[in-house]
Amino acid sequence: MTQKKCLAVVILLMIFSFVILPKLGFSGTTGKIVGNVTDVQTGEALVGTNVVIDGTTMGAATDVEGDYFIINVPPGSYKVSARMMGYITLSQTQVNVSIDHTTRANFQLQETILETGESVTVVAERPLVERDETSTRHFVQAEEIAARPANNLSQILSTMPGIDQSGGELVVRRGTLDQVAFLIDGMRARNPLDFQPYQNVNLTSIQELEIITGGFSAEYGEAQSGIFNIVTKEGSDKLAGYGEFRWTPPGQRHWGSGLY
């Protein structure tokens, strides 16, 4: 094999290692919005309706059955609008998208003879029973994290069902943390020596925290007790800041494990 062929093989292997393999190893970091668009009077499916997420470039058009699918949606709360010529634009606010979760938003459009400019806005409601839910999972949004009196991630996790503390360490379904898959934006974050997860995460950088304590899918490997999946915030065109003040009363301090 000539030197040029060897160099070409090395370059292809590097591309495969740094581009293809990381994508195969990613776990879920996005959700999906699906739904159906019909005529409010006849109940017939409206084909070709444009359903868009306001403020983004994401959207889809309905098929012959009136169904639409918007995939790879980052977690968060969105406003979704359905537009079609000859119908009043209908928008749904507070459409919450979670990691590896399908959010349904159906639309019933009303026919109109008016010109464009008239629209209707409603608030989306989460169903009481999730029909596609097969695992025990809990979601913590950025607003909930900011409202809790917690200084670190362990204090947030210890308040979730199925997670306890034993000897000062977190225990997930009676399993230690080395049996938990800890992911940040789809990438595993743990110490390769003792397999302990990396928990030193700034709480203000978390957009959504997903905790799965049972029935997780096959996409999460090397996990026995549970999965902690963190999706961090993305940048925006708005300037934001955060301040925190802590006060510790005076007293004698000690470090290390408790004596008793």
C-alpha cells in the first residue's frame, strides 16, 4: 500500500471516529411535537396546513390525514401556530417539550372569509395519562430548579422519587451512583477510574433535567439503577445575568466524613 493510500485511510478513520461515532453514542437530548389539524365544523382533515413553532425555524405541513410531526425539538415551552389559507390562525401557548417525549398539540381551525390578520390563541394542556409512557421518569425544568433552595445537583436529585441518601451518598433504587448513567447533552460524564458520575454542574446552566429510575429504553447502555440526563441551555439574542448570595454563620467547621 502506497503512502498516499495509507494517508487516505487514516483520514477516513479519523472522520469516522470524530463525526460518526459520537452521533451513534448520543442519547436523547430533544423531544417531538405531533398532532392533527381538522376543520372545527366538519371534522375533516386539513391537508397542507403549516404548523410552525413561533420564534424558530422548525415546523411541518400536515399530510393527507391531517397529521404533522416536528422532530428534534429542544426541551422547553413553546408557542405553536397552525396556518392555512381561508382559516383563522390558531396558536397554542405553553406547549412543553421534554427529552425523549412526544408532546401532542391538536388544532381545530375555523373557516373565515376575512383577510389575514385575525388569529386565536389557546393554552395547551398536558393529558392526565401519557399513552406512550413506558418508563418511570421525572422532569425538572429550569424554572423549578431556580425556585428550589438548592446549591448543587445532589440536593435536587435527593428530592426525586426513587432516590435516597445512605451514608451521605445518593442511592438510586438501592444502587450506588456507579450503576447510574449520567449524561450531559447526550454525552456520558463520569470518572473513568471509579465510574462515579460528574455532578459538579452549574444549576443555572441546566435547561431540563430528566431522571429515569425504571423501564429505560435500550438507547441507554451501561445503566442498572437509573439515568440522569441533563440538557444545558442554549444561547439567545437576549442578554441575561444571574447573581447569587450565600451566607454561612460563624462556627467551628470540620471536613470529611462524620464521626458518627
